[in-house]
Amino acid sequence: MKGAFAAAAALILLSACTRDEAPRSASSEAAPAKPRTYSRDPFPSTYRAYPGVPTAITGATIFDGEGGRIENGTIVLADGVIRAVGGPDTAIPDGATRIDGRGKWVTPGIIDVHSHLGDYPSPSVEAHQDGNEITGPVRPEVWAEHSVWPQDPGFTRALTNGGVTALQILPGSANLFGGRSVTLKNVPGRTMQQMKFPGAPYGLKMACGENPKRVYGSRNQMPASRMANVAVMRQTWARAQEYDRRWDKYEKDGGEMPGRDLAMDTLRGVLDGEIMVHNHCYRADEMANIIDMSKEFGYKVSTFHHAVEAYKIADLLKDNGICAALWADWWGFKMEAYDGINENIPLVHNAGACTIVHSDDPNGIQRLNQEAAKALAAGRRMGFQIPDEIAWTWLAINPAKAIGVADRTGSLKVGKMADVVLWNGHPFSVYTRPAEVWIDGALMYDAADPSRRPVTDFELGQPGEGDVK
């Protein structure tokens, strides 16, 4: 059969050669090859979830991360995701590990949108200071992930003490454009890629206010004022728009490939909606200026970080769909932080804006639940009766939205990643600690099992004198 088919094909081919070639239809034309372009993901995630077993937690109080609360609740984890959440009648698969959650609370894992772990690891020595590229105010070409040291003991402390299951690592705020952020799953890994949250969008760290003008003004270079901050940012965005136009035209029409500029690649990603902007900004007037600038150049601010005056423009943040990542009570440590108030978080929340509790600190990340509790108490003293389960959105679904992963984590919904914390008491109590923590359904920490307490290589120490021959 094969030989007959080949012979027939040869006859057809010969007959076609002896007659005039018929005009080819448009549909039969070969599609032109797409122009070569650059990789948007040259350092891909190699994350693989640790192995887990089907698990059911029963009898616990559940905060679902989106404002829901279930008393005497049951949650089922299997195959890395949440399989069921409900009351005591929720079906549990045969053979599942059962955990008695009576007197305990279950929440989504905490997500910190502002961390420098890995880039400013412990111990805090000069050799570890890798979070700021202070060689120019415009440095969007640097990527925080290329400074991440997976052996930072801060990662395991955030997990075991704070119930943090995912975190965004940002460059520092010395520059107007500080570089790209990276989102990590808080699991042990030998490389940054093994921790990298698969599919999470990149962020661009920007900064306004005192930091850039202080750093560069002290060197007698621009920017040395707030007006220069804005001028340099606007000029940079204008360059980025032109770069974006050149590459758009090339990728559509072909021709000579434009020259690469790694800094402009990052800004092009922002203009194209692929990279989310995270802007360090304290004062209300400056945040308003940044919002106007973003509209001028056609990009969106995802989140203002620190934002101690967010309460003054909470309606503006709501109207523009911008999150505010805030401290509970840090204020006054520099002039632009002078008007910070303890009620900032509940005021922003009460206005209907996306509200987040963040750390920016290797110790604060270990007690973000307590930081949220402080803000909640300040709000209640003002008369805002915010339920506990609603306040947990500040640590779960809202930060997930801010970094672009809310479709996969940030709440206890069926089908989402099983990033879960079982707390040994009320999660807003200073006496409460994580009892167990799961990431993608794998038990990463168990307070009752020393073998489930991750330790980094750095914490293992060095051999004593005479141990090595």
C-alpha cells in the first residue's frame, strides 16, 4: 500500500509539472514568518510543588480570605488545590489525613506585597546589601530576582512565625525607577527559579519623594527636588513610548530589528500591561501627581506602597482602582511620613479602596497578622466595626490582586492553590502562632514535628575546628 501511494503521488507531481501552474489562492499562501523578537521570560520558573497528601481540617473557624467566615468548618486539600470548603457536613475523601481544628482558625496563607528578603538577607552585612542599584536614578533594567539569596533565613522565619506563603521581592527605593520585582512561593529552593511563583506577572518598582532626591541631590545630580523627580520620570516614559512604538511596528511589519535596551524592555512591558507598577510614595499630593502622570503616558499604577497619607485621598484611590499597601503604625521617621496616623488602614478600607497590610521589614513579615490586628483595633476605636474575617482580606485576597495572582491564590476557594495556615488560636492575637502551614497542599511546617521545620543551609552553620581534615 505504501508503495502504491508513493507511485500515485509521483504521477500527480509529474502531471503538475507538464501544465501551466494555476494561480494560488490567498488561503494557500504560506503565512509570513513572524519577526524575531526577544524573550519576555528569559529566567523561567522551575517551581514544582512539594508532595502532599489529601488532608481535611475539621471543626475550625475558617476565614476564607475574601470576607467569608465559617464556624465549625471543614476544608479539604488534595492534589495541590482546595477541593472543598464548608460546614461540618462537607464530604471528606476516604483515606484523607484528618486534623482536628477545634479551637483553632484556618486562613489563606499571608501574602506580603513588599519584602526585600533575599535581596537584603540576614545577617545584615555589607556583602548582603543587594537591593538598591544606586548608580543612577533610572534603573528599570535591574531585576530583584538576580539578587535573591535562597538561603536567607528570613524566608523560613516568615513561614514558621508568620504564616507567609507567598511574597513579592522588590528592589529598594533609592531610584525613581528601581527595577523589576519578583513574586516567590515561600518554599525552600536551591535557586531563585525554584521559588518563583509560576505565571506571576513582574512588577516595576518606582519611587517618589524624599529618597531619590536625597540620594542624587547629595551628589549634585538630577533629581535634587520633587519637581525634578517628576520631570525625570516623564522624560523616561516619553522615551519608553517611542521604544514601544518602534518594537510594535517591527513585530507587526518586520524589517530591521530595533536595538535592544533592557531598561526600555521593562517600561515597554508596563505600557503593554504585562508588568504591574508598585510605587513607593508617602504624600497624598505626590500620589495624585503620579496618577495624573500614569494617565498621560497610558499605564496603570497597581499599588502605592507605604502611602502614610493614603487616608487623605482614599476616594481617589478607589476611583482609580489602586491598592494601598500600608503599615499599621509607622510614621514620623522622616518628614514625608510626619502625617501618618494609626487609623490609615481602616480609613482607606472604609472608603472602599483596596487595602493591604505589608511589611518592608524582615521582622515585621513574621507578625503581619498582629500588624493587621493593630490597624483593626484603631479602626474600632474610631467606630468602624470591621469584622475580623473582613480584615483578613488585607492579608490575603487584596495583596493577591495587587501582584496579579488572585485567580490562583489569596482565598480558600475550590480550585485555588492550597496555600493554607492552621493557627493555634485567634489569628489576630499576639499569643497565636501557626500550628501548620501548607503550600500547594504540601505540609511545609508543623509546630509539633521538628522534621517539618525548614532550615536554610546558612542556618546549619559551619563545621567546628578540627571537624574537617
